[in-house]
Amino acid sequence: MSNLKPVCENWFVTRQVNPGLYCINEVHYWEWNRANLWLIKGQTQDLLIDTGLGVASLRQHIAMLTDKPLLAIASHVHFDHAGGIHEFDQIAIHAAEANALRSGDNDAALCDPESGLVLDEHFAELPYPGFTATQYKLQGAEPTQILQEGDVLDLGDRAFEVLHLPGHSPGCIALYDSQHQELFSGDVIYDGDLLDQLPGSHIPSYIQTYERLQQLPVETIYPGHYHTFGQERYQQLMADYLDTKRQPGCPVNSMQNDSLSFVKPGVND
């Protein structure tokens, strides 16, 4: 009986970053894989970037914070980012991972039992009585909007451009506000160990993504994991990654000639 975990009172914790921005976390879930869920309040529309595991109702949690049409976006289909997106009426994901979300593809979402990435020990407290990690799966959802490189999401008082930035996964995106030079980066870049050898990851694509982002004017990065950081750290993280992956003998050298589906920069054209 001593090994039984308590059921949490509140699965989510929300902090206000500024008057138009909230960060939501699943604080009883494993810190290493705990995603930042970003709620951006707009004049005519609100955006929710990523939805967490889906083991508790995020829609109910944010109900008091949203009073406009809400678009829930999955930065990519991995379970820690797209697990709760089925709750929402208007949902969007990049075209490269739309079918995986639509079908509830546990392999693409990295939550199939064989992956070993969803374990009971990752939950300090339970989201509801009787929860076990073995029952976890991605619930399929039909996207109402398919995102492509260069799409603009207009909130009335600010706009975000969709950047398709593969490497971590085929359909990874970031949202870029050129006016404020802010990047909501999902798992494209964050201040922690970057994962580029997962199923669906592609190191040459990651290299091209970072070579692109090095030219993008960015002052503040709101990442999919860990803490917010600024331009200096942003450039350092990318330079360190590129230096490591370009070293002689790195496996990436043998893959440089792979055919890549990558859209060249166009945000400042």
C-alpha cells in the first residue's frame, strides 16, 4: 500500500508571463519531458500552442482564460505536445504530421508501449484514480486547419508566421512574431539536450533548420521545454549543435546527400 500514489488536486499550473501570455505546465509529470503549453491572448482570436499529455482536461483548466475563438496548435505530434488536442474544436498541425494525428498514430507520437517513453514512474501524482501508464495512448483528432510554411495566424493585434522546421520530427513547426522578434519554438530549440535520434528525427534536416534560424532576428524564445531564453543563448545553442554535428566522423557526414524536404527562408522576403 505504501507504493500507492496520491491523486493530484490540480494537474495543471498556470503562470502569467505578461498580460497576453500564459505558460501552463503539468507539474506532476516528469520534468525531463514536461512540455510548456503557451496560451496567447489576441484581440480577435486566442492561440494555444501545444496541449500536453491529455490525461486531464486542459480545455476545462483554461476555460476562464479564454473568451474568444481559440485555435489549438500542435507544434508536432509527439504525445507530450499533442496528447490533449482532441478536446478542442479548432485544431491545427503541419501537413507532414496531420495523418498521424488524424489516425492516433502511437508510433509517430512516441507513446507506443515498446518505446518505453511513458512509464508509471514518470508520474509523481496521478491525474485521476486508477491511472496507469500502460493504458496511455494518443487519441486521434481531425485537424480543422492544416498548417504550411509561411501561413500567417492573425490575432488582430499581432500575427505569427508558421515556420516549418524539421529535424526533431518531420512536421515540427515554430511560430514567429517578426514585429516583436519572438519565437515559440516547440521542440525545434530549447535549452536542454536536443533529441535528434528519435524515430522520425533527421540530423541533416536539423542542421538545415539551424542554419536557417541563425539568420532569423529573434530576441526571445518561448520553447516547448524548460525555460525562456534570449538571443545570445539562442545563437550559442545552435552554434554548439552545429559544431558537434559537423565534426569529422560524425554520422551526419554520410547523410549529407540525402534528399531533404525543406523550405528555404522566406520570412524577410
